[in-house]
Amino acid sequence: MIYQPEKECISREQLRALQLKRLQATVALEYKQVPMYRAMMDQKGVKPEDIRTLEDIRFLPFMNKTDLRDYYPFGLLAAPQSDIVRVQGSSGTTGKPIVVGYTQNDVDVWTEMVSRALAAAGAGRDDIVQVCYGYGLFTGGLGAHQGASALGAMVIPMSAGNTQRQIMMMRDLGSTVLCCTPSYATYLGETIREMGLVPGKDIRLKAGIFGAEPWSEEMRQRLEELLGIDALDIYGLTEIAGPGVAFECLEKHGMHVNEDHVIVEVIDPVTEQPLPYGTPGELVFTTITKTGQPMLRYRTHDICTLDDTPCPCGRTTVRMSRITGRTDDMLVIRGVNVFPSQIESVLVSIHGVAPHYLLEVDRVNSADTLEVKVELTEDMFSDTVSQIEAVRQLIAEQIKSVVGVQAKITLVPPRSIPRSEGKAKRVIDHRKY
Ligand code: ADP
Ligand code: ZN
């Protein structure tokens, strides 16, 4: 279902006109209210009135995560602090946390984006939405919650963790839509199967909306089979809004970017030049409807490709591909660029191993080493040593051919890799730089 056809299916011409008007207003607001951004614009010699067309966005300076850290906590607010009604923050796993202030308008904008995502997965007021993203500073829990509430659905605010209780509620209340990370969905799905529960009979889920971490097409198939659902991707980041910045429709062919609220660009991360649709690069977002802490040309470090070909669903917005990696997640192993998502694709396609893995990188005698620890499935675990060895060799060969590096493959017993209720930790890099 299309939640707001008048906005989601707007003609490209009308959309561009709307984007320009909103961009100009946001730039003027930032220039007036945020001294740090005014200084950056002055340094580049650009004034708000220089933004005459959408393409002029490229004259604006970029914003980075470091700006949020340097001006922590409220140095980037464009609204008086008394207008801020919410603070959300990033997990801070990569350093000092960042916080973002939201006005009521910003909470509403974010909610609208999530409602669109849920509706695109077929959710409506008759649905029961089980939210097992964490509630708190992390945007996942509250984001999904607000979006589902605005749709009029029944929300079960489970938050993360306690898998047995999640499954009990899912079963007893008859949840139809699941919102969590793809890694946690896999864990839920496997546990449901181990308990002998049958999707379609004991479990009534019809759709899952999974985000906050990268996942693969193979993982989609796995989740759809495990849970008997349509598994859809949702993307977002705290700095811009939270989940819902972009979402998949049932065509499952890229995530529609909510372009009436954000302008999306893809740039070459080295030259910082904008790239045409179809060329992979780093995603850059500009918020055009936020008033609390607007972001102009925010560099995400996420890598993907934009697609502006029409989508059969009728939405006219540009779609972004899955995130294939982060510029700061990329491992350089013996000179080869390796993304954890490439290894995941290999693992998910191999029978006998579960999509739970850990990459350990080290440096021995000045040469990089990669060890891939991957769990065997219960079935495979009880197989003969030679069968297990065959799986190990197959993984090693496939990784060598797909990723281009030699890896040591260690098969570990089922459930031995720590499960995360939030974002999965996939890489441990022991190298000293
Ligand atoms: P943190 O910096 O603590 O991870 P966020 O929760 O705001 O903070 O995370 C945003 C990041 O999560 C994105 O920049 C992206 O790297 C990742 N992410 C979010 N959704 C997806 C998704 N659907 N696919 C891949 N990565 C995603
Ligand atoms: Zn579509």
C-alpha cells in the first residue's frame, strides 16, 4: 500500500521544485542560526542566495560525524533549545556518542517516513507490529514504534532481547509484522524452527522490516524461508532522522528514498565529486524539512548505488541499492579491499553453515591474515569429519574466488558466536596501525 500517494508518487518535476524551495529555506536557516555552518559557508565563499538551482547544492560544504562530536551536544541546533522535544543518539561504539535534537516537527517527519515504510510492506491498522529493536537513544525502537502507531497498527513494544519471550508474544498475540535487525531476525527464525513452530500456523508473520546493519540478498531468501515472510530492507541514520530515510517496497528492488524530506547524492569519497545515478559511491544526505538540527551534505560513509529508473510500484522516488559496505568498514587485507557483506553472501549460499560469523584480522610477520569463524548448523555438526572438511574447503575456495583473498576458515559449533540484540559485530581487527 502507498501511505501518501500524493507525496510518494509526485511527478519528478514537482518534486524538484519542492526540493529546491525546501533546500533554500534550510540553507537560509542554517546560515542564520548555526554559527559553525555559517563559518564553513563563508570559508567556501558561498551565501544562501547562491543556491538558485538544485545542482547548486554542490557549492555547499560537507558535514561530517566529527562536526557532531566537536559541537557536542547542542552546538549544531538551529532551533531554540526550548523547541527541542527529543534527543536521540548513536550507539557510540565508534567513539564518543553523538546526539541529535529533534523538534516536534522533526519527530513528525521521521514518523511519516517510517509509516510509509511499514505501509510499503503491507502493514495497516489491522496489523500487529512487534518491535524488537532496542528502545532508547538508538533510533530503531522508537522509530518503528512511532511509525506503526501513526498507521493505527497495534504495537508490541518488546525492545531487544529475551528471545523466548519474544516468540511467546509473537505466537500468543499473533504478530504480523516484525521490526528488528536482520541478524536478530535470523536468530529468532532459527529458534522458532528449533522449537518446532511452523510459520503460517503457529507464527502469523507476513512481513519483516529489517535494518540498522548491512545484509545481503542471500540473507533475504534465508529469512523469507525461515519465517514465511516478505523480508524488506529499511535504511536510516540518527543524524538524518533514524530508520525510514529509505525503505523497500514489495518489488524488493532497492529502497525508495523519501526525497521530499531529504536530498540524496552519491559522491566519490576521495575526490568528493558527485557521481551519476548507477555509479557506486558514498551516500550524502541533506535534510530539507528538519528544523531542530538540519544536516547539509552529511557524509554517511555508506556505499551504495542510486537508481532513478521507474519502479513498478508507482512511487516516483529514487531508489538506493543495499549498502554494500562502509568506507570505514572496509578491510584492506594484503592490499585487497574486503567488505564483510561479500563474505556474508558467500556464507549464506553454502549449505551446512549458519549466517553467524566473525572476521578476525591480524598481522603476522608483516603479512595480513584473515580468519573467518563461521557456525555449523545443528545438522552439519553431527555429520562426519570428512563432510565437515568438505564444507570448510568449499568456503575457502568460494571466498578466494569471490573476495580475492586467502582466508583461514574455522568452523565452530552451533550458537558459539555471541548473538547481538542490537547491531551485530562482525569484525575484530587485531592489527596495530
Ligand atoms: P551508529 O553510528 O551508532 O551505528 P546509527 O544507528 O544512526 O548509529 O546507524 C546508522 C548506520 O547504520 C548507517 O550509517 C549505516 O551504516 C547503518 N545502517 C542502517 N540501516 C542500514 C541498512 N538497511 N543496511 C545497511 N546498513 C544500515
Ligand atoms: Zn517501488
